[in-house]
Amino acid sequence: MKSLTAAKIDVAKAHDWGIVAEVVEPDMLMPRAIELALQITNLAASMAVRYKHMIDTGYSIPLTDALVLESEIAEASRVNFIANASK
């Protein structure tokens, strides 16, 4: 992997810098990808739409606004989880 400077960086550094969220062994890549895909499909549809909106919008607004948006969506997710857990 190369950074914006075109200097090569290793996986550990990419993880430390937050460029990648998770590192798995090559033989665990597809099982982990499937696990994550199942987690996404298990989200309530409305929450998936909210998270996609957060991701799409978050990159195009000031950081302080993005953090507020993230907080609002996280709270909605918490409330939704509690409501669904009690059913």
C-alpha cells in the first residue's frame, strides 16, 4: 500500500493510521467479509439508509457538523436497538 506521498507503508501502519479498520489473515478474508455483509443486512432498513447517508454526507461537510450527524445517527441507532430488543 502507498500513502499519498507514494511511500510504501505496511499493513500495521495503515491500521494504526486508520486507513484500514481491520486486518485479517488472507484465509479469513472472505469469511470476515461475509460476516460483515450479514451484519449489514441484519440492520433495520431505515438504519442502513441513515448510516449510508452519514457516510455519504460526512465527507462533504465540516468536521464539527459531521460529528453532530454521527452522534444523532448513533443515538437513533441506540433507540432503535432498544425498541427492537424489547419485542
